[in-house]
Amino acid sequence: MILKQIKTSKNLLLFISVLFIIFLINISIEYSKYKELKYEELFETEVLIVNIYEKEKVNTLKLKNKDFKFFTSVSKELDLNKLDLLQIAFLTKNIDFIDFLKGFYAKSIYLDKIHKNTTLKDKIIDKINFYHKSHKIKEVFKALFLAIPVSTELRDTFANYGITHLIALSGFHLSVLSFLLYWIIYFPYDFFHKRYYPYRNKKFDLLLIILGVLFFYLLLTDIVASLLRAFIMLSLGIFLLRSNIKLFSFTSLLFTFLIIISLLPKYIFSISLWFSLWGVFYIFLYIKYFNEIKSIIIKVLLFNFWIYFAMNPIVHYFFTNTTYEQLYSPFLTIAFTLFYPFELFAHLFGFTGFLDSYLEVFLSKEFYVFEVSTPLWFFISFILLSFASIGSKKAFIILNITLFIYTGYLFL
């Protein structure tokens, strides 16, 4: 198998070279799109509203078309909603290539709302709107099931609880969906398998079918970076399992990163992708050093607390808002492992609303917010120490002492 051969340095170099060539092709395609954008000083296109950020005097729109994402400001008087389709013209004068990849700001000259054909995503949104009365709760489930960004107010609420990772679709959400799909598909497939092709590997076939459904789901969510990371790791995992190669390895995580960047170079600027990669990195580090713990209860508690503490120095380098309620995060993460499968099942089969009143109370809490940031020197040192912990138990011990000190710095 190819993945076994990659173990050799020669084939590893070949594999990376192929990815690099793919990267060069895709970055060239992105550059041609950029040049097309810059060719006209006033560029006109159709865009979808991804999110609306309410400011004091204007609203800022996050917009996207098939080639790029950007921001622009509009009057607060305009009646616009997320996922509306617009015809827009904007100035391209001060946009450079890096900004094009990251997502740029442009001054719009005019825009018009235009008719949009109803899609499957729109139908699912209508169902969610039908199931729930509260606007905030509608936002929560649109984010959980379709990766539609929440409002700034709701995003801040989740950040204050320290649970923004639960709203961002990633590996956990994909694994729950995979589990449900497996048992929905299992019995019908088992019927045909026994009668027509009993010689085939049933579990592997089911995994391939699930992978196909998940790929469609990935497209439905517009290829969210953290979900793409999870999908590629799942795909690699299936083939690694087939090849009897170790599943949980830092090498597979590195390959996942290289594959993503080679296919979609602009994702190198995605913070959600980097958070997702670091989250998995610390999960692997936890497995390496704590997997021998026998007690399930201790293992579950330690896992959620340790991952939370390990991510704090990275998260607080980018986002400085801090609350004491963020210490609830490990417990809320454990509760979410029951909440999400229940709500996914409930929405699939149409019996929702049981927990809406509790959610409203949860989302209406007020917080005392203070700012604590991770210094650059500490951020870099922490990253280097984390890498050193892959091969050194002493470095891992120092890492844990560092986390203990940093937690005190954060909350005391």
C-alpha cells in the first residue's frame, strides 16, 4: 500500500514533492483569479452574505463568491439577511495577493439584492426556523448543523463560556454524524450484502459510503476549514486502518495539514484550521502520555481538562477576552457529548424543542469580562515546548508545569 511505502525516506520525499506540485498549481490558479479581480478597478460580481456584523454607524458584511471572500460596509437601513444573494460592485485598487487569500476589505459602490434559487441548505434552514421560536436558538442550530456563522453577540457568549470549539464543526461533530449514518445504513446494506456480494468487506464498504455522504455534507457547509481537517483525517484513518498502520500519529496530522494546504492554499490563513490542528495535536499528546490510565471517569475528566488548559495559551494569544466562567468549559464539553447527538437525532426525526427553554437561560447569562493576553515570547516558547514533548517526557513534564503557571496567570 502507498501509505506503507511512505515510511521510507525516498517515497516520503516523493509524496511531499507531489503535494508541493499540487500546491504550486493551486496557488497559480488563485493568482490568476487575483489578476482577474485586479484587471478592473471596479469589479462586479454576485456574492452571498456569509455574516453581518452590526457596528455603531454601519453594518459590515462578510461576503463570498466562488473565488474569494471579502468584507464591505453598508448602511444600517438596508434590509439584508445572512445568505441573501447580492449583485455588488466594489473597488479593487488597494487589494494585494495576500489580502486576496486572507479575505480583504473593499469599498462597495453599489449593491442590489437579487433572486436566489432555493437550495437544499435553504430547505434545512427553513426546517430549523420552523422547529424553534427563539432567534438565538435558531442561530445555534444553524451553526451546529450547517456551519452558518453566529452573530457577534452569540459568538461572544460562547467565547465567554470557553466553548467556541463546540460550535465550530470539527472532528467530534463528524464522528457523531458518522456513527448515526453507520447504523442508519447498516441494516439495509446488510440485507443486500448477504444476498449479492458476501465476499466484500462489509465494514469497509459502509465506511466508504459514509465517507461519500460526509463529503456531500462538507460541500453543504461550504468546506469549513476545521471540518475539512476532520474529513481528511477520517479519510486517512480509514485507509491507514485498511493498511494496518498506526492511526493516531503526529505524522498523519502533518500529512493532513500538507494535503489541505496543497489543495486549498488560502486555508493557511484560516485561524479555525490552526485551532483545529492544535486541538488534535494536544489530543495526540494526551494519548501518548495518559493513555495508560485505567479509570474511565478519571480519563474522561483529565482529557477534557488537560486539552482545555493546553489550548489556553494559544487561544489567548489571538483572543484576549477572559471570564471565570471559561473554567466551566471542560464540564460543558462533556455535557455537549450528550447534547449534540440528542439534538442531531431530534432534528433528523422531528421532535425538537425539549431543551430550548434551558438553552435560552444559558445564552442569556451576563459575564464579567477582563482581558488577558499571551505574550509573544511565551507563545513561541510554548509552541516549541509542545513540539519537544513529542519525543521527550522531560519536555512534557515542563509543559505541564508551564500550563499550571499559565492558568494561574490567566485567572488569578
